[in-house]
Amino acid sequence: MKYIIANWKANKDLDQAKTWANDFLQLLREDPYTRHGFEHDVVTLIICPSFPFIYPLRQLFQGHCNIEIGSQNVSQFGDGTYTGEVTAHNLSSLVRYSIIGHSERSQFFHETDADIGQRLQNARQFGIIPIYCVPKIPGQLPAEPTLLCYEPPNAISAGDGRGNNISPAYVHELRTRIKLPDTIAFIYGGSVNKNNVKEYLRYQNIDGVLLGGASLDPAHLFAIINAAIATAG
Ligand code: PGA
């Protein structure tokens, strides 16, 4: 199983989010190869939009096997007097996954390792599987089901999916060196697009990719999903 994580970041309004979903679903209706890939557990897509679009996307993708909706964060707080926060409890019946610890959160919002630890714990408490983003592999790895996403900040694109991606051979070698429990899937993020995705996913030990810029266009994302299915043979 390969994971494709679409991190929309702070993009789109409601109409654009719905248009994206309808365009994607149209491509899916027209392509039995891709449908087969989803239906036979070859690939899982996790779409992570801004909070307001989680529910409408969830409705639009309902019943589509291996297409999940995720959030881009969960609060470090529990329910309570925290105006503007979105807690793991708030999200618990809406998402199965959440990105946690993305480097843009520490860069622009000063999230600390302690905050991130609390967010991971809160997510798990409410049955949300973390997509735990790290700039380098931490000494202490979680034992619980987690998608561990290696995404060095200087590899992340300015929003178009074309930046200084880390070489696929290096990512493969790194993954070979670290010992991961079976409960952890190893994901790479940083300037992955339809031209380079196969170079990562052809390695058995790279379980998926996290996309920013390349996920904003449904046709581009669709091409990436088909490339992922093709690497599975
Ligand atoms: P990018 O973003 O694909 O636009 O480089 C990836 C990320 O945020 O990890």
C-alpha cells in the first residue's frame, strides 16, 4: 500500500474545494485503472484541506474506498476556553488522519517539540492517526500507528511542487538505516510532483509521499496516483 497525502495548506475557497473534488471524481469515473488501484488497496489518498472544507469533502468522497479526509493539525489543547482552536475531540468523527508537526507550523507559528508531543497525544486519544512530520528522523520514535513523514524544510517548494527535492536514493538509504516498528509507515515530502514521484515510490521501503503544490490541481494529483499504482507493478 502506498500513501499519497495531499496537503492543500492555506489554499482555496469553498467553491474551489468543491470544484477540485468534482473534477477529481470525474477523472476517477473515467479511469478503471485508478479505481482498481483504490479498490485493491494499492493506494490510499488522504486529502488534507483547511478545516472548513473537511465536512463538505467528506460528503463528496463518502463511499470511496481508500480516499480519506485528514486535517492539517489538531490543537495542543483539549476542549475548553480556547477560542479559535480546533481540538482532536472536535475532529474525531470527521477525520481519520491529521498532519502534525509540519515545519511550516514551527516556522510561522512557533510550535515547539512539547506542543507537537501534546498534539500527537491528543490525536491518538481520539483515534486520529498522526501524519507526524519531522525535519530529521527523531531519536525517539512512536510505537503507535503513525505515518512518519520525513520532510526537510529546504526541500519544500514555494507552492508549485518544484523545489530542491531530496534525492530518492538518499531517502531510500535513510529509510534503510533506521529501524522502524511495523506500525510506522515511512513517507517522504518535499517538491514531489508527477515527474519525480516514481523515483521515490519504486523503493519498497518508501511507503508514500506528501504533496503540497502538486496536490492543488486534481489532474496533477491524479497523474501522481496513477504513477504510484504503476510502481506497485
Ligand atoms: P511541496 O510541499 O510538495 O509543495 O514541496 C511539501 C510539504 O509541505 O512537505
